[in-house]
Amino acid sequence: MPPPARRSTPDGAPRRRPGRPRLTEPSPEYLARLDEIIETGIKVFHDQGYDSGSLDDVAAALDLRRASLYHYLRSKAQLLYLIFDRALTISLQRLDELAGIADPRQQLAALVGHQVRMVAADPSLFAVFFDQRPRLDDAYQDQITRKEREYVRRFASVVTAAVEAGVVASVDPRHAAHALIGMTSWIYKWFDPQRDDPDAVATTMIRLVLGADVDLDAVPSSGVTIAT
């Protein structure tokens, strides 16, 4: 006896059998566990390096079986990509918070302060990002490079506005953007929370770029608050 024909919807498409609704996005629990995996990957790759650190190390730190990790990621290379993507996504999101600052001098000051405080707040993340950049798999190069270029472009646009307003000397905005990012990012190598204060470091760099007359108190709290 042939199986009964499936009923169709009015438009002729087969009717889905009733059951559990199909999830279109990862659950909060899934995302929370993935976040834990990324955080642990940062620690493993920072402490041991990408070549020596393994998914076994990540699983052991989380008290998971390695096989359980494959529910969240495919490989160690993908984990490194997710770490890189996190660093750039956080950086770009925080630039969005500074976009509403109208004064070019204050926007440039806030930009420098933002970069210093961001790196100082999570030096392990940025140490992995900068030190392990050559280890990024070719399959992920385009996605990361696209976000890196967008970040530099956003820095360059702030420099351009500062040049046009006469806040800084006429310089190549792209060169200046790379110089500012390099100066402020390099603190991951030497920043010591036991002896260095992020606000003091930011103040030094802001004054190095803009001079001692910059009004540090006027930097909006939505960006970066700098202690004078």
C-alpha cells in the first residue's frame, strides 16, 4: 500500500509536519559557550603561542571533551579567526561611539584615548592579534583584511578632518592613521597595570599628538574620559 500523499498548502508547496520550530539564530546558551571558548583560546594562544597551543588545551581548560568543541568550531585555525574578528569588531564598534563628536580636535583626542584604553583593558586579546597575525589561515585573510582596512580608513577620516580644521599639520592621512594605531597599540608590549595608568598613558599620547593646550576634560564620556 503506498504511503498517503502529503497535503499541500494552497500555493501548492508541501505542508511541513508540525513539530519543534526551526531555530534561525544560535541560542543564548550556544553564544555564551562560544564566548567562553574564544576567551579560553585567547589565554591559551597568549600563554603558549598559536603553534604550541592546541584545542586539547582549550578543552582541558574548560573541562570539556575535545569532540565537544566541534559543535562550536571546526578547527584551531577557525578559533584564531574568531579571536581576530572579536578584536576588530570591538574596535569598530567603539569607533562608532566616537562618530558623534563634532569638534575635530576633541574627536582626534578621543580616538587616541579610546585606542589606548581599549588595548590596556584587554592586552592578551591584542597580543594574540598582533603577535599571531602571520598564523591566520589564508581562508580567513579576506574577512580580516577588510575589517583592518575599514579601521584604518576610519582613523584616516578623523585625521583628515583635523588637518582641514588646522588642528594638526598637513600630513598624509593614511600614514598618520597607521602611525597613531601603531603608537597606541604597541602598549600591549609594555603596559604594566601595576605601575601604568591607562588615563595617564592616553594623556601623554594625546598631548604628544595635539599639544599641551588640548582640553582633556572636554572629551565626551561616551568616548574616553581622560584624567588630567
